[in-house]
Amino acid sequence: MPKISVEIPGELLDDLDEHVGDDGKFVNRSDAVRASIRKTLDVLDEIDARHDRLEDESVERASKPTGGDDE
């Protein structure tokens, strides 16, 4: 899996960290960031599908549930 580097404001990182760890929804920051990116892309695909801006394959993906954090 390729690695990337991003800079984010401390306040956003603090908010992210509230959802990571033993009491959070995600095991680590990477899982949280991947889930967020996946969810954002799904929402954008749904918007594009409503405006007929996607190819058939993308529309099918946008209509499927995201499957949670297991992906």
C-alpha cells in the first residue's frame, strides 16, 4: 500500500485522535484517514451520479454500501 504524507491543523488532528485508540472507532490514525477518504469519495460519487456525471461502473460503486471500517 502506498504511503502519503499530509499536513493538517492541530485542531483537526486532535479531533481525529478522539476517535482513535481503545475507546475509539479506529485502531490507528491511518485507519481513520482511510475511512474518511473512502466516505468522502463515496459521497462525491453519489452527488455526481445524481447529476449524471459518472460512467456506469462508478455509478454502481456509488450505490453500494461502504461496508464500514473493514475495507
